[in-house]
Amino acid sequence: MSLRDVGFFLRGRLNRAVSRALNRRAPAHTETPTPLNDVLSGPRTPIALSRLLTARDNAAREAAVASWLGARGVPFTRHRFATFEGRGDNYVVDLGAGDRTLILIAHHDAVPGSPGANDNAASVAILLALLERLAAAPPSRLRVRLLFPACEELGYLGARAYVRDASLDRVAGVLSLELCGMGDTLAIWDAGAQTTFLSTVRGALENVGRRADETYHGIGGRRAARVRLQPDEERAPCGQAPPGALRHLPHDARRARDAGCGGAGRRGGGAGGGGGGERPLMSLAEGRVPSVLL
């Protein structure tokens, strides 16, 4: 066990303790999960698919992802891990062909006691919707790996377990979707320096009309870039809705050349906070940005 793992372990436990203390007197959420069969037989839009996980406990969320993949006949690999920190199942789906791999991530667990809609059912729903698009027209020059890790709320435990076991030699880049159910901006952060992959992501967004905001300096002091998801006349005040975000794998994943990160959300409703309007979550969910990247 490395010192970095110890740091992630302590960070996860501290975050959980602080969360419990802050929410001790808060009323428990009253959201009830949508019956699994209703989700499996229902629409396949991101907002509908976010109900696959929303308001379920973490064991049920983990099982629901496997149930959805199995019901759709999607071949997937179960990466099971167990350490003193916790245990769980990561799910891996590979699509396309090529000698390079783009990894897209959305963790399926949630903070205990939370409905976990914005964090992170919305992101899982986006990848499930994207999965069907990619399966219908697999990219020929690039392999796309969809990774659904467990235990992100325990110091990225599932992602760390995956990184230890997986080969990352031919990884072109990594995008980890986080908090995609609300907000009107897309934040790209935790990238220590400009890379070819990060330039490709930003260029792809700008090619579909999403302008970079050069005045943005980061979230919590972290280096970041921001791209608005709406035209100027539709922009919400900065304080009205928090930006969505995408974080990459833990720093162990820097073995992957040009690994980058990015994130996205959309103003109003969405899946944030347990449900809302029926708007598309973001251009990523609509399949336009991946088509440019691939």
C-alpha cells in the first residue's frame, strides 16, 4: 500500500465524516427509486436513464448498472476488488477498434443518504445513452472504454483498484464525468499542463459552438478551463447554478500518455437534486462532442 493510497483513504474518511456532521440535522430525502423494470422498459434518454440509480443505496446502484447492461445484451467485464478500505464491482465496456483507447468514466456510487441524482446518476445515464450510439456505429480508429467504477466516494477506491490492475500503455486520454445533472458550464480541471488530448477536447467543444471562457481560473484553487454550454444571451448568472465537472482517474493514471479531464452540466432542472425538467443534459449526451473527438 503506497503513501498515496493512505492519503486517499484518509481523505475519503474525512470527507464522509464532514458530510455526516453537516447533514446530521438535515431532513432525510424522501425520493423513492423508480422500479427497475420501469427503467429497463422505458425511454433511453439521459434524463430517463438517470432514474436507474437515483434514490437507490449503493449496493442497489451497483446491481442496477449490471442489470441494465445485461438486459441490453451489452458484453461487459466485471472488475471486482476488495481491500480493507471497501469492496465493489467496476464495470468495463469496450467499443470500437484501434490501437489507442479513450476511457470515459462515470462512478455509480453516491454519498450515503443522498439520492445521488446529480452525483452521479446523471453521468452514468449519459454514458449509457452514449453506449447505444457507439454500439450502433463503433469508431474504427479508436477503442472507447466505458468504465463505471464503484466506491468513488471512498477516496476514488474503485478507480484506484482498476488502475492497479489495468494496462494503460495505449490510453490516449481519460474523461471522467462528474456532476453533469445541472449547471450551464463545462469545467475541465485537474490537468496540470496543456496536452494534446486536452487541446482536442477543447477544440471539439468549440467546433460545436461552445466557447471557452478565458476569465475562469478554477474551482477550489485548482487549475481549470471553462466552456459555456449556451449562447451568450441565454447565460445564467455565475452564482445561479454550479458548473458540472469531469475529473480524471487518480494521479496513478498519469502513466497514460496525454491523459486529460473535463466535465459538463446544463442550466436548470436536469437530474440534479433528484429530478427535474426534460431538457437534454448536454451536448455530450446528444452525441455531438464524441463524434468530433472520435
